[in-house]
Amino acid sequence: MRLVKEFAIATALTIAAGLSIASGHAHEVKIGDLEIIHPWSRQPLPAARVGAGFFVIANEGKTDDRLIKATAAISDNVQIHEMAMEDGVMKMKELTGGLVIPAGSTVELKPGSYHIMFMDLKERPVEGTAFEGTLTFEKAGTVSVTYEVEAPDAGMN
């Protein structure tokens, strides 16, 4: 009986570990000296025609790099944006020159700050699913990422 109980516990732990890897709340990808940590997006509100992508970029190298382009399966028009105070008003603007990732530093793309903007959505991402995209860096090159789709209010705290 003890052997059956131990086998059941081991099986349950194995399944739980597999599920936690599949849900991937700590997924990352490396390219050159850069590590892209946990790409995610929110499920857009029902009437929204845009979405946003977020992640952390750690530059472990000795030279700056620059995020210069992004793509996504859900949009043909993907832009690198920042939110910033301008004349006392929070405004969003495209970073046409890209986003510098300083050497030895970490840059977080998050709600209310830097982010990837998915314009004119071809399909609406749904919480609990994922979609593919790419990030292109001036020096490191292009890397594929998977955005996990979270709740519409994710990242609001």
C-alpha cells in the first residue's frame, strides 16, 4: 500500500511540474547578450482594436543594444511605444528610433511605460492562450518570442 501511495504522490508531482512548465509564467529566451523575460499581453477589451505586449530585457553584455522592430501574428502593424508625461498629460508615442537597452542594465516594458503596440488587430488574443512574434535588435539580431495572454486588468497594480 505504501508503494502505491508513493507512486501516486510522485505521479502527481510530475504532472504538476509539467503543468507549471506548460503555463510558463517564467519563460525567457536569449539572443546574444540579451535575455527577454516573460513576454505577455493582456486580453483586449471587447471594442479595442489594439493590444500591447510587455516583457523585461536584460542586457548582460558590455555594449548597448537597441530594440528596433517587433512583429506579431495578431497584427501586421506593430510599433515600439512609450508612455510619458507631456505638459502634465500622459501621452503615448512611437519610438521610431527604437528602444536603447543599455549595457549591464535591465529595461522593463510594462503598462504605463515602454511597451509593444499591436495596431489594427487581425485577431483578438484571449486570456489563457498565446501568440507568436519576433523582436529585432540592432546588434543581437532577431529572436522569436511567445506572448502569453493574461487577463484584461493584468499589470494594473
